[in-house]
Amino acid sequence: MSQKYSKEFKETIVSLYETGKSVSDLSREYGLANQTIYKWIKVYSKKQLNTEEMSLHDLQEMRKEMAKIKEENEILKKALGNLCEEVSTAVVFAKIQFLHETYNYSINSLCNVFEVARSSFYEYQNRKPSSRDLENNNLKEVIMASYLESGKRYGAPKIHKDLQAQGYSVSEKRVQKLMRELGIQSIIRKKYRPTSSTKSVTQERPNLLKRDFTAKKLNQKWVTDITYIYTLSDSWCYLSSILDLKSRKIISWKLSRNMDTQLVLDTLEGALSTRAISDNLILHSDQGSQYTSNAYNKYLEEHQITHSYSEKGCPYDNSCIESFHATLKKECIYAENSMGYKDFDSCYQSLFQYIEGFYNSRRRHSSLNYLSPNEYEKLEA
């Protein structure tokens, strides 16, 4: 079954291309064919390239300067950000060697950034490592690659699964030890802990889910909610999401400046445009005014979707989508923008890259046997 993509999705991919992402990177991150991306660029790109005012010499000099700045910035980001304030010389040399071998940065640039003599580094490099050192160095490279690929979100358990998938026989404790030596750790968040509630369920708005977050097939149980995101220019923006409980995939999401019924209707419409639903689909939400509105429930009835509600004031009845929004804020929003996004557009682009480029396509879920939602749905198809 071919994947359907909305116009909004296509335009966002083109927007990412215009901000500097290569077609090959977009193809890898979002699981798209290069030819498909080029087709979308031809249709949706509004960018006009004008080089008439720049000579070939000027262009070459600018590229050299940009490459130098890019290399120095990447060195600082990937190396210094992971070093403790006080580390041994051996750790610094090991970091230089790792960055040189992994990212092909020049030794001269690395030594200048770390403020160490090249002669001292080469002396360290020429010492004969033990077989255990060699094996650990190799594992550290694979661990760091997995860590960076996950956006620094993976901890030892998921990196351990990554290594096993690549054929490495190594214990989780050893992965933890090597991560400590590298000075890296996952972005930690508190686990969601459901508690009991004594509040009764109203007959008018029943809780059909009853905290049973398992599903036997795709499109059997959906959960939805709205969360707030602050931006500096546009103040509060509102993210509406729908998650399929079988695959844990975010099947539809919309960002809006207004938290109204139209926002949740657009999100539901987006889900229905890309999913083939069957009978007995349950959609679970809280009892917010958007979800209890006549317009929303009429739309559900027209598509033969049964509405289930959380008890008032009890977020644990909808803990899966609540947990997703908490994860998104910890791994994406707070990690990238502690002071808030610049504006609505920068917020949207960041959410798109996280949800479509990482969470759905690459983030491993323990409940899915450490597969990503997209990988899991391919097996279920």
C-alpha cells in the first residue's frame, strides 16, 4: 500500500531543502525516493537562484570561508559540548582521534580548538593500544554514531539494541560504561506513572478505553490531545496530535495560533485522509470544549467513529498521548529552545523534523520491540 502525503507535508520537505538540507539527507530521514523529492521541489519551490552579482572568485572564496566556519562550529558542538569541565589529557586526545576518524576533521583544526600541541597528540596516537582498547574504541565510534543519529536522545538500552541490530555482541553495562567515558547520556525525563481515580464516569460521555492502551490492529484505537508551545513573536501556539495505539505512530498533527474546534477538526481530517479506517474505530480524548463540541462529534458520527472520553481532571486516562507530548517537549522543544521558538514558522519546522523525521521514522520504542512506528506498520501491512 503506497504512502499518502498531504500538500502540507510536501511543502515542508521543500522548505527544508531550501534551508540547506540536501536531497539525499531528506531521502534518508523521511524515507522518500530522491526522484519524489525532486518532483516536489519542481512543483512547490519558490526559491529563485541568482548568481549574476557574484563572480566565480567571490563564490569560491565564500565557499572556503563557509566550509571553515562550518567545520569549526561542528567541532565545538560535537566535541566540547560532551566534555566535562575538567578532563584528563588522555580523554581530550581520545576525543580528537574519534572526531578525526569519524568526521574527517583535520588534526590541525582539532588541536587548535582543544588548545593542545600536535606533537603531544601524535605521541599519544603512536602508543600501542591493547586489543581491549581497540575493541572499546571501535564500540565508542558506533555508540557515538547511534547517539548523534538519535539527536542525543538515546540512552544505553536503545543504543544497546542498535549495536545488537548491527551484529555487535556487547552487554548493556559495557555500553553504559563506554557512554560514561564519552561523557554522553540520554535526555532524561520522568516516566508517566498512572494513579487511581475515584471519580465516576458520566453516562453521556463514557470512557470506553478504560486505560486499555493495547490494540489488536491498526486503526482500532486512536488517542488525541492538545498541548501548548510558546514562541517569542507569536506567543502561545497549540499542537493537536492523534496517535494510533497499535503502532504508537503520530498519524496526524496540526499546529495553530488558535486553540479552537477547527484545530481538532483539521487534525482529524488529516488522519482520515491518510488512513483507511474500518468499523469499530474508537477515538479517545479529554472533555475539553473542542472535543465536546457539536461540530466535532457530528464529524465523528458521519465517519462512524465512536468517541471515548477521559474522566474530568484525570490525564492518566489518556496517558499515551500525554506521554508523547511530554517526550516531544523534553527531546525536541526544551532541548533545542530553552527560551522559546522565534516564531510560529520556526516552531512548525522543528516539530516537523522531530515528528516526521525522527519520532515516526527512526525512534525506537520498547513497546514495539525496539522498532520505529513506521517500521512496525510495514510489518503489520
